[in-house]
Amino acid sequence: MATEVKVPVLPESVSDATIATWHKKVGDAVKRDENLVDLETDKVVLEVPSPVDGVLKDIKFDTGATVTSQQLLAVIEEGAAAAAKPEADKAESGGKAAKPAAATEQAQPKAEAAKATAPAPTRAGSDAGTELPPGARFTAAKEGIDPSQVTGTGRRGAVTKQDLLEYARSGGAGNAGGARPEQRVPMTRIRQRIAERLMHSKESIAMLTSFNEVNLREVMALRKQAGEAFEKAHGIKLGFMSFFAKAAANALQRYPVVNASVDGSDIIYHGYSDISVAISTDRGLVTPVLRNVERMSFAEVEQGIAGYAKAAREGGLKLEDLQGGTFTITNGGTFGSLFSTPIVNPPQSAILGMHAIKERAIVENGQVVVAPMMYIALSYDHRIIDGKDAVLFLVDIKNQLENPGRMLLGM
């Protein structure tokens, strides 16, 4: 029985999707719920699982094609796994006549022995480029590497991102070994969307950035004192992001204009703090949303961020995870950034930038001491947020982080 595989119903805000990667070829056996193909939208990568066990009989669109909701992607012949091998053998032989039975019988034991002793890493075939996971495909394009020349160590001999990086470092083809190589690679859908939104932000918002610095000595002391007990109680480490997210949520309640957005000639004030957390992936920056952070505990914030980070890097984010948000926090310090001016994420009106923690000499009570300091930045839409509100908002966050005990008590 033939079973149709269709494009999932896309949200109203997403008109179409691009076929990023087929994980199966015609003639391959598939299992129920096994991922067949990745569809890339403007925001996330969607996996399309097989609805049944069977054999992939037909693929309607090639990689790179644009598809819409409910379009037919493929056809699976249900329960036809036994017939898959002969069909595949016939396709590989190009339709040539089968070998004589005697030769086949003699070759079979040798083939079985070779199969049993073959090493795990295998040379990627000519189709490897179409079967690469998103991170590996991006790396191959960036480094100018032909994946078919790389030995894969992943599952079923798949070429991984690490395989490609090691190939480049060892002087293989591409940027590592060539003299002056160039390669033109189309932007992914997500990268195109990021570019569009950044340009829209720069062109439509009167953006300004204010700065301050925070002494994180007390936060670090609290993490050291309570970190082990926190992890035992909640199953997750106590990080810095929960302190910043809670401090921002509290400050947003006291300075609601920073949490507002512009809609035409109106200002919309949000009575809740839905904070978008910037997460970097191989495909670009994504900003999943923590809802009602003002009501969340530190553990809930840490668990929410960890869950989103894992989903983002594995391509498991849902569209609804990225929708909404009244304020954004981004942490360039993860990569060593000391100072930056983050760009506002429309229709939001402000974004908080965290940076690297560095020990610096500061003056306390007339004495020069060394303290773990971080520069923080607030970029904001000057059309509705005055400089006074922006500065006071940053000072509020600074005071909370330098007195975390009071923050924990809701003061």
C-alpha cells in the first residue's frame, strides 16, 4: 500500500519552506518516525518523519526546492522492506545482467567476511554532500571542502562537522590546502531572514546604545556557595544567565517603556516579561522566548535556557518557540567579546548585551582592588525610550546583580 508524505501544515507567518537535506534515497528502507527530510523555513528547520515502515518509492522534490503546506514530498510503499535490496542492487548495477550463480555464491562468503572486518569509518560516497547534517554542510561550504573526499566517522559512515574540521586542519582540499580558493554558496533561508531583520532594524529604528559595568563578585560568591546544592536540588547548574534574566524581568516591571513596542502611532505596553534569549548555532542566531520570566524561579530559567540551547543545536526548535518576545538578552561574552552594541530585535524596543567577565582594578572605599567586572550594554529604540529611562534601567540591573541577596528577596 502506498503512503503519501506531505509537507507539514506551516503557520500563517510562514508561507513556504526549502528542502534542506534528504536523509533517504529512493529504494531505501525506512522505519516509522525516522526522519526523512529536513525543511528549512525562515526561522527553524523542520523534520519530516516517516508515517510508516516501508520503502521510499518516490521523491517529488530535490534538495533546494521550495515547497508549501501539504504539498506531496514523497511516496512510501508500506511493508515493502524485503524488496528494497534487489531494487537497490539493480539500480547500482545500472541494469546490467546478474552475475552467474556460481560466481555469486563464491563471492558471497568473501563479501560477508569483508563486511565483518570492515573498520567503522568509511569513505563518504558521492551522495555525501546531500546527506550532511546542517552543521557539517555549513562547514563544508565555508571551508570549500568536497565531502566525498572526507572519511566519515559518524553513524553509518556519515561525515560530521568534526571530520570536516580535522580534514581542513590536516591540509586537505579547500581553504586549508588551496592557494586562493573561492566558492559561491547561497545563503540559507535562516541566514537570509536574519539579514532582512537586521537591515529592517537599522533602517526603521532610531537606535542608541548606553553602557554600564557590573561587579559580579557577589554573584560569583553566591554561585560558589549554593551551586552544588542548587544542582542537586534541580538537576541543572546555576549559571549567570538566570541572574541576568531575573534582573531584567524585575527591571522591566519598574521601567515598562523598555518592555514596550511600537505599532504604527501607538505604543503597546506589555504587562509580562517574555524574554528572548539569543543562542548561536551553526545555521545562525536564534532567539527562543522564555515566557513570563517575572514569575519563573532561577531553576526554571536555567532549565528553559538549557532546553532551548539543546533544541537549537539539534534542529528541534518549534516555530512557536521563536514567536513573540518583549525583550532580548544576548551574551557575546561566551565568545570572548568585551564590548559591543547589540542590534534591537523588532518589534521589541530594547536588547541587553552581556560580555566577558574580566578581572579589573577598581576603586572601593578609597582602595584599589581587583574585581570580576563585566560591561553591559542596552541598545534601545530612542523613538519611545528616552536616555534617562535607558540609563536608569541599566543602573537597576547593575544594583540587582551587585546585591543578589536583595534580588532573590524581590527587592
